[in-house]
Amino acid sequence: MTKVAILIDGGFFLKKLKTVQPNVLAADPIAVTKSIGSLVGSHLKQIHQTHGGKTHWGLLYRCFFYDAKPYLNKVHTPVAKRLIDYAKSDQARFRLALFDQLRRTPNFAVRLGETIAKRHWILSETSQKDLLNGKRDWSTIVDDDFVTGIQQKAVDMRIGLDIASISLKKQADTIVLVTGDSDFVPAAKLARREGVRIILDPLWQGVRPDLFEHIDLLRSGFPKPGKGSEGPIV
């Protein structure tokens, strides 16, 4: 019987959600969890139509959601020295609540990378150019001239490792990869050599022509943006 593993690049999914599912309340972790479930169910239905079986949900081996832990430390802004408590930010609270909802969903697993701050603040490229060109001097620099230096680490690595592990252990014969990133080509090549079928869902984002060489099918689980909107999904 066909078994399907669905791997979702969480940062990419959340970034694209407002475009592909404009009626979903993107700040509501329960609504976003339901949207993810809808995406997974749609892919399983399409595969079920080809391979058959008792129920399309019976095809699912596991759905993996990849993201990074939110940054939870306190920092001060570089100029005004205003305190920012990232743990109390709306984005941190949303991410933690979403991870909790997904962990409670049957056959879902959450894989989290790290969030680090080697430098808390970086002067923006535009501000740097203005200073170097003499258009501004340091006395005019304010907090808004800086961007955060917080970075996510090890998320892509976890996706690549799971693709390899699932393929080598024969845990699924079809992998649906929801991402717009081409960094997973080496892992996808390994999976296909092991006989695993790779379906790429870029959520209607364009992909590089050479990427088609390393996947078996390009397909989206959501309707094309602008079609089938019926009010908020909550």
C-alpha cells in the first residue's frame, strides 16, 4: 500500500499563506493548523485517486512541519535603548501556540531548528550607503535604520535529513515537499534513486526550470489564488 510523507517548510508556508489562502486568519494558530490539515488532505486525496485504498488519510505516514524556535530573549534597541522582550511579541506567542496545536494533531511531527543572534542589530544597507555617500551623518541615525541580526539555523538541514532517512528506511514511497527552496535537490536526488516519488508543492510560486529534473510531479494542494474564496476559515 502507498505511504505518503508530507514535509512542510513552515517559514515558507506561513509567508505564502496570505497569498494562497487569503481567507485564513493567519494570526490564529487554530485556523492555521486547520489550513495545514486542509493542504495535507488535498494532497492525500489527489494521490488516493491514483492509487486507491480505503481512505485517503490512511495513506499518510506522517506530516512533518519544520520551523525555528522563536527568539525569546530581551534586547535593547541600538540608539534609544528601548527594551524589547521578544518572548512577549505577537509572533513568538503565535509560533509557540501553533507548534502546540500541531503536536496535538494525529500523525503530525514538529521539527524545530534554532534561532540565534550573533549580532542583535545590523545597520541597513540603505543607511550604510547614505553614510558613505555623505547624504547623512551619524547624528541622524535612529533605531529604524537598523535591522535585526537574528537568524534561523538548522531548519533546512532537518528537512534534508528526514528526506534521506524516510527514503533509506522505506518508511514512505511518496514524499510531498512543500517549499519554494531548491536547496533540497541533493536530498531529492537521493530519494528518487531509492525509488521514492517526489512531489513538489511550491504553493503556486514559480520554480527554476532545472528543478524539474529532480522531482516527479509539480502540484499544489491549494486552489490557485483568487479561486474558491468563501470567507474566513476559523
